[in-house]
Amino acid sequence: MTSLTPERIIQVGMGFWPARTLQTAAKLGLFTTLGSQSMSGEEIADKLALAPRAIPDFPDALVALGFLERDGEGPEARYHNSEEAALFLDKASSAYIGGFLEMAHDRLYPFWEDLGEGLKTGEAQNEAKRGMASIFETAYSSQESLEQFLSAMSGISTGNFKALAADFDFSPYQTHCDVGGAEGILAIEVARANPHMSCLTADLPPVQPIAQAKIAEAGLSERVTTRAIDFFKDDLPKADVITMGMILHDWDLPTKKMLIAKAYDALPEGGAYIVIEQLIDDARRENVFGLMMSLNMLIEGGDAFDYTGADFAAWCTEAGFKKTEVMHLAGPSSAAIAYK
């Protein structure tokens, strides 16, 4: 008799249930509303303008998922954030990643309904399919949408940036440029962990004041500067270390190779080029999130895709780099490093 059960199939197949519950809680601001306090179900419903039917199922589901904790039973029960939710899902926390969940709620979830069509056509299933502006055009269409997009990117990347800043040996280098640096978080973390480094974060002009504000808030304006560039049109700034966090996977192979070549040209001999991605394992069997992210890039860009460390090594060798390596950072993410 087989010991197999359909439990895992059901969990994965119905995975949109817990995903949408968590996304919705983040979008409603539940974890930020709770903060460091506790509330009854009735108080939660009042604060979030929920219907009576939402209680107790909604908060209890989050208890079962491990994102809320509950003291007591029945109507008198009180809910508070789990340690994990308090750290990562309360906007008051410096480790907040909820922006990514909000973007998933607002954009990605509806687009994934058309994954099958994307697999058959190889074409993007996002705004472009609907005759709307692209993700980047949409993100830059207003200050509010730009800040949400940048917050989402920072949220999913900050842990990786901290790990790179702490674990990569920056001692042989003096200057660092983060290309496509968004809010400047990577440059801030490198400067914070390596007091000898002078850092630059480079991105499109509308991003510059947002990054400057983050840098000033971190008290690092003397060592972290900003520059407005368009990496499609402009040469990359010269630096001993050039980084790109979740940039290469946005594009097709010719564009990936173009950006790698630009990084090579901007580095001195012995310089390092570092990309941070959810690198797919070389055997393409283990990093589920990396493979899901690559399918997401199909949804977003059609011919955009994520890649393996071996892919990166081949492209960088072709560009002239002497040596490459992969450094694991956090969760499914790694840094792929090429030395000139």
C-alpha cells in the first residue's frame, strides 16, 4: 500500500488561499495597525472597516499561518503580531518588506491568472497585454506609485544587501557604484558596514531625491552620493565595485550582455562586478523561488528571465572577466561575482 497522500498537491494547488490572505492583510495595513499592541477581533474590524463576517475567520487564519498570535478564546480573544510579522510587516520597522506584498496584491496576482497564455505565446501578461503602460511607465507615472514600487524592491532586497555588505570582502576596494540603486539601500548598507568605502547610487532622475532622503536619514550623506543616469544610454560610473540588485533578470539576453559589457568597461583591473538575484541553482532542481521568479519575469516581460550562476559565468567570461564565483546571501538569493 502506498504511503503517498495528496496533501502536498492540495497545499500547492490551493496556495493562493494563504497567499491572498497575507497579501490582503498587508494591503489593509493590519500588521502596522496592530504595531506593538493587541486588539480584539471587533477592534480590528473597526480599525480596518471590515464587515462582521470577517471576524474571527480572517485574524484566526493569520494565527494559523503564524503571522498573528492570539491570547484567549471567543469574542474576548486578543490578537497581536507574531515576532516575524512585527519585524517584517509593520511599516514602523526598518526591516519592513510589506511593500512587495502590496505590489503582489495590486499587480502580480491578477496577471498570474494568464500564466497559461504566457507559456503558449511567450509574451508578457502584464499591463502591456491590456494596452496599458508598462510596469516601469506605471511605476514612474506618479510619486505615489513610484514610492510603492521602490519600497517593494527595497523590501525584497534589504536582507540580501545587508548580507553582501557584511560578507563580501570590500577591504581591497575604495569606491562602489550601485547601478539601478532605487532608494539607495545597497549603497547605504555597504557604506555602513565598510567605513573606508565611498559609495554612489545611480538611477533615473525621478528616483534621485528619494534616494537622497534615505541617505540623509541614515546619516551617510558625506559618503554616499547619488547620480542620475539611464543605463541604456549612458556609460556606467567608474568604480572599484559595481553592483546591480535585481536588474539583469528584468531583461532579455542581449540586454543582459550589454549591461555586463558596460560594467566591465567601467571597472578597473581587479575590480568586481556583483549582481544580486534569486539565482537558480545550476541543476535547476532546488531553488523554487528562483524558478518562480523567472516565470514571473515571463509574465512581466516575455523574454525576460532569471538565470543560474553558470549562465552568469559564461556571459561574464565572454565579456572578458577573468574569474567568477557565487556567494549565498539570504533565503533563495545569492550574489554572482565577476572579477576583471
